[in-house]
Amino acid sequence: MKHILLDMGQLKCGSACRRAAVVFFLIASFITSTQSQTKSPASKILVEGEDLIYNVRYGFVDLGQVKIKTLKRSATNGATTFKTIAYIDSYKKIPFVNLHAVFESLIDSVVFSHFFVGKSKDGDYWNFGRYIFDYPKKKAYLEFGGRDTIIESRDTLTLSGRTQDGLSLFFYARDQLFSGRTQNVPAIVKEKNVNTVINFAGKQESVELDFVDYPVDAISFDGTMEFTGIFGLTGDFEGWFSNDEARVPILAKMKVILGSVTIELMEWKRAGWTPPRAQD
């Protein structure tokens, strides 16, 4: 691989900790679904001002937080797009992890990516990878570099159709929650064209969360990433989204060779929304 956005090579911990830390930085792609083959109405998932904060835990160890924000609406290549951003930070108290990353994505109103940049901190500088999607030409143009802005390499990937990135997947899965079908989606993850199978024929469940003082009404689903991550990520995952129009992700579990990583909603801000209470 020419460039790794989230380099784990300098971690000084055991293999289980390294696997957990790797998954920590892959959580932006923990949930995926397929692209629609017909023209879709604008999604109601993307709402300006939405802020979601998640705790990331491996076993009994809290690794860090993921903050996902939907910022402003604008126009990109004639399409209405929303700027979204994710901040991924390890907790200072964790002795074996000191990792910080930022993902940014421009997502259109039917929830496909038009632009993505991922950055990871390396000392005083940030390494970066940038994806520009050109759907009329069915191409994605990739740029990679270090020291904040210096482009060190470029690549071009051929697209089979409209595609996701590591952050837009988070929103597209929400949009497809009630589809009731097993679906497949093309995405660019870790500089490659990949596919993920996800089963949206889930069921309604009551979910207990550490940060909500009542059981939450949720819809479950599961899936498998059809690629193998570094340090043995199996690709299997399961998740629970709120059973309402917002379809906010509230809980997810991703398997690694030893155990699993849990990602849990801990804070939220979305106009008019609170986690729906499960019925007794």
C-alpha cells in the first residue's frame, strides 16, 4: 500500500491492543449498504447541526471517542451536498495509544460521496489521503501525502457506479435501515475498491446503553466486510439504529481475532430528537 492514513506501526502494546486500536480507526466504515439502482428521493437522514459522540471500548478498556458532525448544506457539481466531519481521538489516559484522525466528506442528498479527505496526526504534522469522485467519467482520483499539504503520490480508481467513502457509509446505512433486504455496496476504503454485504432484515429490539437511563427502541442488523483488515480484522459486524425517522446509530460491535470492539452513543444533538424509549 502506497500510504496508510492511520499508521499503527509505532504502537507499543500487545497484539490484542494493536488489533483493537486498528478497529478504533476503522469504525467510520463499520456499517455499509448497497447503492440504489433507481433515482431515490432526498434522504431525511442528513440534518444540519447534528452532533453525535460515541465511546469506543475494547473489552473493559475505553479507547477513545468518535465525534460525527453534519455541518452545512451547499452545492457541489450541481448537486446539493452536506459537509460532514468525524473527529477520532484516543483518550489521554490510555498509555499505549496516542492517535488522532479527522475524516471529512461531501455527501449528496441521496447519500453518495463526492469528496473525501482523511487525515491522521504524525508528530507535529498530519498525513492525508484525498478522494475526488468523478461519476460522469466513473473515476476516483486519489492523492496522498504527509506534512499537512505536500502531495507525495497519486492514483486513479475505476468506479462501477456511485460509491461511498469511510464516512459517507455511516450515513448511507442509516438511510437504508428500513429497506429489509440484504444489500451490497461499493466503497473506497484504505485506497482500494471494496464491497460489503449487509443484512437489513433486522428486528426490533430493546437496547440498554450506559449513557441513557432507559431502554432504547432500536432496529438490529448485521453484515460482513468482504476484505481482511490489518492485524486480523474479520470484517463481521452488528449494529443497532434508533427505530425512528432519524435512524441514529446507537450501538455497534466489530469482531477482531480476539474479542470485539464496542461503539456506543454517549452524547447527541439533533433538533427535536432523543433516543426513543422502548415499550415495556
